[in-house]
Amino acid sequence: MDNKLLFAVTALFNSPEEILHAVREVRLAGYTKYDVNTPYPLHGMDGAMKLKPSTLSYVALVLGLTGTFSALFFMWWVSAVNYPLVIGGKPYFSLPAFIPITFEVTVLLASIGTVVAMLFIYFKLPNNSYPLHDTEYMRSVSSDKFGIVILAKDPLFDEDKVVSLFKDLRSGNITSVYYETEEINVRHTVFEPKFLSFMAATFIFTAALTYFSLNYILYWQPFNWMWFQNRVDAQSKSTYFSDGFGMRMPVEGSVARGFIPYPYRGDQASASKYLVNPLVASKEVLIKGQDKFNTFCSPCHGYFGKGDSRLRGQFPAPPSLQSEKVRNYKDGDIYHIITVGQNIMPSYEKQITREERWAIIHYIRALQRSQNAKESDVK
Ligand code: HEC
């Protein structure tokens, strides 16, 4: 014991009241390098020790701000300096679009950085040894005793005085704790072969367990029960039907719920006779008709319906929609042609809703009128 270096003197108490009292006395005696260990958090302990709030929150603040500014800086550099791209006509550096990533990086750096700072700055990793570890004192305070330690590095420290102070406070158990010789010599016990092998073993065990559960256990009963179900998946085979297909065609004549089939297929005369444009040629309807006409019809029929296709001969040029014939068509005729197509012109039933078809027809009428204006139109 003689040549050992003193680390601290510890004292144990039996109740929260005693330890709170002891702490106050120790503080009033002028000691600053002391600590308290209790089996559970004690109300009023922070006040009794006059603890300042942890500085960890400042670390989090600094790291968070670092995240904010580095994310913003990097996005600014990428999208405004190094590789400027106009996206949707927005400015290169358009802050609102960068907020989500800025937020994410802020939170990421603050959270991970705070944990790392806690481990390495506050807990002093990779040094994980502490003279109080494995002492009778630690065993007691993690069970049913309340302990206080005054460290030898306290400027006022004097072993005899501290012991007599603890005696005055009526502690039943006062111990001096010494550094283990190896703790003085070996600083980074994390790098001990024993510890490293333990970490490696833990790593291999966890990895193996994960591999095993994901690749084997999940395929065992009962974990795989949901997998096998009495149903036919899309594209799968079926032994039930003679043709072996799991997917079936709907029964002939079935109609989708809420859908009325087009009744004049192959009968343009009836379409012409019975169909009436249900829309009023309002401004909105015409704008919608123009939009859909330019998208779906103008590539072949031209922006004014004159038959001036933009497809450069890749598709036979269609007849003009300004012709006498089409001008005399009833709305129902054009609706019919959009719906079922005509000769090589394909059907647009799938691409254009019914309402949009009627809007297109209003727009075609407007186009026709614009190219064939009568004097009465001007008045
Ligand atoms: C892929 C090119 C193409 C597109 C797109 C196209 N059409 Fe046609 N359209 C044609 C062709 C070709 C004909 C002539 C078909 C024929 O030989 O009878 C035609 C014929 C017509 C006719 C009949 C004209 C007539 O004189 O018989 C109308 C009306 C018509 N299209 C309207 C439309 C409308 C409205 C759209 C947009 C929804 C549209 N077309 C989209 C190629 C197209």
C-alpha cells in the first residue's frame, strides 16, 4: 500500500437525508473536486452540490450550427457555383428547397456529434479505467448506500482532515482508494487485447446472429406462415384452370363499376344524332380544350387544325379539321372519332377523359371560327 498513489477518500451513508447533509458540509468546507454516487437520482442533489448545468448542450449547439452552415454552404457551392442548373425556373440558390436537407444535416451532426463528444470528451474514451471501478464503494452505492468521494487532486485535500470530516458526519464506512499501478502506467485500457477480443467477439456474434435470423430463422415455421396463402398471385400459374393461367379475363360483357361503356362503337351516325356537348364554351373550358388539343391532337393536326403535322412524315399527315366536312360535322361526330379513332387515327379513349373530349371539341369550333370568320363575327 505504501508506494501506491492515493486517488480519493470515500464515505458511505445510509439515507438520502444523511448524504444531502454530508454534501452540504463538504461544499461548505471548501472542497470542489468531489462527487456523489447514489443508487437512484436524488431530488435536491444538484442544488446541494451547486452543480452548473452540463456544458454538453453547448457542444450540441456548436455541432448543430456547424451542420446548418456546412449543409447550406455545400448546397450553395454545388448548385450555384460548381454546377449551376436552372430547376423549374427557380434561382440557383433557392433557400426553401434546401431547408429539408439543412434540417437533416443539423440534426444529424448535433445528435451523433453529441454522443461522440460525450464518449470521448466527457467519458474520456479510449481510457475506460477509473480507480473507483470494482471497489466495495461502487458495489454499495449501486445497491443501497449513498456515497461521496473527495478526490486527492482537490487543492484543500489532506487525507487526515477529510477522514475526520467524514467521521464528524458519522459515516459508517470510510475508505481510501488508491490507483492500481497498472492504471497509472497503462492509460488506454480500451486497447487491451482482452477488451479488443471481447469487442471482436461481440461483433462476430451479433453479425452471425443477424445473418442467421435474416437468412434462416425467417424461413422457419411459424415465421413463414404469412408467406403461403390460398390465393393466386398476379402472373402466377394455376393448376385449377385448364389453360394454366392464374390471371383470368373478365367475363364477356362485364362493365367496370361506375363506368358506362361508349354505346355507339361502329355507329357514327347515332353518335352524330344523339350526342350533345354537355359543356358550355366558357373561358375555362376553352383553355382546357386548348391545352388538351395542343397536347394530343396538334402533333398530327397542327396548332390550328390545318393538317400541318409536325411529325415530318413519320405518320401520314391527317386531313384538315378546317375542311367543309369537319366544319359541318356535329359535335357527336368529332366525339366519336376521338373516342374510337378513324382508320389510321388511333382511339384517344384511354388518354382523354370524356369531359376533356368535349372541351377539345369546343376549342376545335373556336379554331374553325378563327380561320373562317364571317363578317358577323366581327360585330
Ligand atoms: C397520330 C396522329 C393523329 C393524332 C394525334 C390525331 N389525329 Fe385525328 N386524324 C389523323 C389521321 C391520319 C386522320 C385521317 C384518318 C382517315 O384516314 O380517315 C385523322 C382524322 C381526324 C378527323 C376526321 C377528319 C376527316 O376529315 O375525316 C377528326 C375530326 C380528327 N382526326 C380529330 C382529332 C382530334 C380531336 C385529335 C386529338 C384528340 C386527333 N384527331 C388526334 C391523325 C391524328
